[in-house]
Amino acid sequence: MRVLIVHHALSSQASPDDRDVLRQAEFVRHVLQCLGHAVETIATDLNLQRFREELLRLSPDVVFHLVESLGGTDRLQYLSAGVLETLRVPYTGCSAQALFETNDKLLTKKRLRAAGLPTPDWIDPARPTSWDAAIGSKSGYLIKSAWEHASAGILEAVRPAATPELHRELLAALDQVSTQTRRPWFAEEFIDGREFNLSILGGKDRPEVLPPAEIDFSAFPAEKLRIVGYKAKWEEDSFEYRTTPRRFEFSDADGPLLRELERLAVACWDLFQLRGYARVDFRVDCTGRPFVLEINANPCLSPEAGFMAAVAAAGYRPEDALARILADALCHSGGAEPRASAAPKHRDATTLSNGPTRLRREVLPGDVDQVRRLVQSTGFFHPDEVAIAAELVRERLDRGETSGYEFVFAEDSRGLSGYACFGPIPCTRHSWDLYWIAVAPDRQGKGLGKRLMMEAEAAVRAAGGMRIYIDTSNREQYAPTRVFYQCCGYRIAAILEDFYAPGDGKVILTKQLQPPA
């Protein structure tokens, strides 16, 4: 099989991260060749058109996707995966959507919290927590980059917030570092205790959680902060690097904790629809309560890295792990939406992993609470927006068609899996608004969003509508949302800068509908 290894282009100045990129690519190339594959390696950058042309020229059977950064920032790493999905080239690892969501630490934490999964409290400077809420942290807060991984830029000091003055100083420090770096930062509650990494390997039916690893801080003096910071990961001659080994041996007393960590790791895998391989990092407090620290959807595969250490602890060879990762990539076929010719012909039902999914237009009383729970589960919306979504359903129930709100609901054996809300724009003859379209997190990436959009457009056409308008944010968090609309045939008609808030503009998209045949 022809395998193309793709990693990100190195920076102009050599760094520890660059050396690790090359080690990882060379190791993967060697293992794949041992498996009998023909292997080529290329680097990519923000010139995505050139990357696309290289893919078309080389025409690999599968891409081993090792891109961790683009344009000098981790926040853009998902773009190369998006190119692969557009071309329908099978590739290893997680989808562009999962890479984007898990790399945005604030979005990750919101989705974890909405799903009922434990994660440390945090302070987002864009929506700062009040002092009354912040004092809940007895250990204080760590200031962390909102987008960069590998402990890049972490300020290795715990900042208290026990008084209003200390809380103001913490917010000022956040504002200062964000201004200096021109990148978003946040403060996360420091969980004083143990640290674990759980690596996960995709499987045919269910993912396999590899043996858990704990970071051993026993060599740290009492006054030293017990975290795996930048030095511990990259500076090989530092005290931190030499004294933070991982261990895989545990006493029987740790059995219940390890089982709970495994359960939570699989729950994270399912929530973000991870695939191929991933790693979930935890902190465990002094009472034994675990917290999800981060989800790494693209962990390093170097032989000395934690993932391969877990592979060895499970009794597997590197060849075994990489063969499974390749097989998983081919099963998922790059994560792109199915081709139009493969879409089900019957529009009232399709089959997803949770059984038949049915579409209906009728609004039922139970939809109010179901919509509220579904919108909240996405982690994308503020509480007031969640309340508005539910209120529109209630208004339709109370006023019927005169409310101006129409709906399409998708439901399966587990309940509401997605919905769309739309309606005619007052004082226009043929223009309609798409107010909401949302899909449950564990149903995303399976074409349901596009089916809801198609059903809504069909309803608008049948009612004499000729054009649909959509409003969304121009913040980077909503980049996948905008791409989804554009893939459905919508074009950007206008951008209103700073519409919602400073730095948060409104993007207006529109689509001209073809008249009914």
C-alpha cells in the first residue's frame, strides 16, 4: 500500500518540538516500511493549495497525518485534515472537527461540563468569573494557553483568587499575557494531586484503553509545583525532564480509580467522536476524585513518547499499533460526508449507529425540553441562547403557524438527535431565515446535519421561499460551522465587524433556492 506521511513544516529556528517532529516522522516511516508499505514523506504549511496539488500528484492510498501545527500555531492544525476530507483521501487519526474542538481548550471544557464529565473549573477572560465563583478553588489557578499544547507557554505558578484583590490581580495577569502574546489565555483551577495519562487505540467495534500511566513526582521537593510543564517535556538536561518518569504498576487499592479513569477516557472518546488513537490526561485530587485535564486527539508517536510507552505496556509492538491505526483510517475513509450517490433515497428514515433516524415536522410538547438538552449538549451556546432555542419551540406550540417558526426534528431510539428551526422573514415576499440547526455531539459527522438542511430547504421551497439567510459568528470557534454552511451551498453575503462584541462579528450567509421541479 502507498502511504504518505504528512507532518507540518518546521520553523525557521530549530526547536525541541521540531526535533520531535522529525523523530516521529522517521520512526513512523521505519515501522511502516517494516510492515511492507511504500512510504513517502512530505511537510505542509499554510499553503493549502500546494498541499492539495501534492496530494493529487502523489495519489496515496492513505495518509499518515502527523500535522500538529500550521503557521506557527496549534490552533490551525485541523486545516490539513480538512483538505484531506475534501479530497476524500483516507487519513489516520481524528477528523478535522475533532482536532478543532479538542485543540480549543475552552470549548473542550464547556462540552465536557455540558456532558457531565468532570473537568477543573476555569476563568475565561472574555467572560470573567466573579470573585464569589472563583474562590471555590482552594489551590488557586494556573494560567494556560487556550490553544497551544505540549505545555507551550504555561506559566508555572499557581495564582490564588481567595480575595477580591487577588482575583483582580489574576484577571489583570490574564489580560497582560493575552495582550503581550496576542493569543487567548485562560486560568484553570489547579488540582493538587496525582497526574495520569490514558492512551486509547481505535478498534473495529470499540476503542481499547491501553494501560494507564502515572507521572511520578516523588523526586520533586515539597515546595516544587507538581506539574508536567515545558521543561519536563522538552528540555532533556533539566531537573524536571529527568525526574518525571511515568509508571504503569499500581497496587490493588488503585483498581477502582483506574477503572473510573478508563470509563471517563472512553466517554471522552465518544463525546468528541475520536478515532484512530488519542490520549486523555487527568488530575486526581487528594480525595481520589478525577478531573479531565486535556484531550490530545493527535498524540506524539515517537518511540520515547507516552503513547508508545503505553503500547509497549499493553504487550504490543509498534508495528501492531500502527497497523491498527492504518486499518482504522481506511474504515473511516477520511471522515468526509458520503457522496451524494450513496445517500439514502428514502427521505423519511435513514440508519445511523443508534438505529433508524426519522424526520418529522410536527412539534410536540416534549420537544421543548429535548431541544434545551440537545442545544446545551453541544457546548457551543450560552445559557441565554439555550433558553431562547427552547422558547421558540414553546412559541410554536402556543401560536401555531402564526408564530413564524417552522421545525424539522430528527429522532432515533435514544430521542432527539438533531433539529432545524426556520421561518419567513417579516416584510419580505420570498426570504426566509434559518434560525437554528443543531446535531447531538455523538451524531455529528454522519451526514445528519446535511439531511436536516436539505429537509428545511425543501420545506421553504414548498412554501414559496426563494432565498435563505443564516447568521453566525466570525470567531475562529465557528470556523467549522461556516465551512458546513458553505459545503451546503451557502455563500458569505456580508460580514458586520464587532456586531456581537469587540472581535466577534456577524457573518451573513445566503443561498438562492432552485424552484420545485
